[in-house]
Amino acid sequence: MKTDNTLYFGRPADERSADEMAVYDRLDSLEIEYARADHEHADTMEDCLAVESVLGAKICKNLFLCNRQKTRFYMLMMPSDKPFKTKFLTSQLNCARLSFAEADKMAEFLHTIPGSVSALELIFDTDENIQLVIDNELLKDEFICGHPSISTSTLRLKREDMLRYVEKSGHSPVFIDLPSVFEE
């Protein structure tokens, strides 16, 4: 993956998609400062490691999940190096088994594609179909990073600013504690 090793501040000057620009517009309207790294598609956590060195911050794992009936949707934000097992999440959310939601629901609710999902797209979920779930371990970091609707840029926001951003989008997060290791 090719990464531009420049750390930018503020919105891009070149032409971007309307959805990506909507994220920048919302950040600017809330007077939230952010840094930006531009790169080729960073669709895997391995790709994100190169971007982390430019941003000087860790990129979290964002998972788009749903219940078996596909009637309840969740976005889980968790540390990228932490393993994920649904049983630990479902027990804390007191819900039935969760699985990965389909790409068409991601496009419908968040205007994005697999590999690009982040809390920054919650501005598009105006009907509040998605429950944001945040692993408390993320709150230990000064910054939280996410893609602005497409994984060719990654934004770094102060933790408090990201939380304010999602609250202003109408999403009150649920905070959980996922284990770092599993006992078999």
C-alpha cells in the first residue's frame, strides 16, 4: 500500500466524494480540529499500521454487526490489536448472537463500504439504526482515528472531539470492556 507520508491539517484541497466532504463539513461546523493522512485503500489492519506512523496515533478496529434477524445494528470500536469474539460482546449488550452485517446495510445506513467503516459515517444514520459500542480501552488513548467515508484517508481526532462528534450525530455510545485474552 502506498502512503503519502505527509500529515495534513484540515480538509483536502482536491476533489473528493460528496460523502467524504460531508464528514469534513460536519467536523468544520463543530469546530473540531483534525489531522489527516492520505493513502491508497487501507482495507486491512495491516495496511493501517503504515498510516499509524504518519498520524502518530493508533487506528482502531471498527466492526459493523447485526443480530440474527438483521433488525438491530451495531458499530463496535475497539483496539486494533485486541481479538474479537462475539460472545463477550453479546453478553455485555444483553442481546442474541451477533454477526457481521451485510455490505448493503452499511451502504444504506453509513454511505460506505467494507474496510472503510468508522464512527465518522454515523452522520448519515439519521434514523439512528445503529448503536455505537466503544471498548473502554480506546478511552485511554489521546486520539481516535477513522476513515471519512472512504479508506483512502484517515483522520485523527482528539478522543473528546470524536465523542462529541458522535453525540452530535444523534448516537449515544454504550461503553463495554472486552477481554484482551481468552480462556478456552
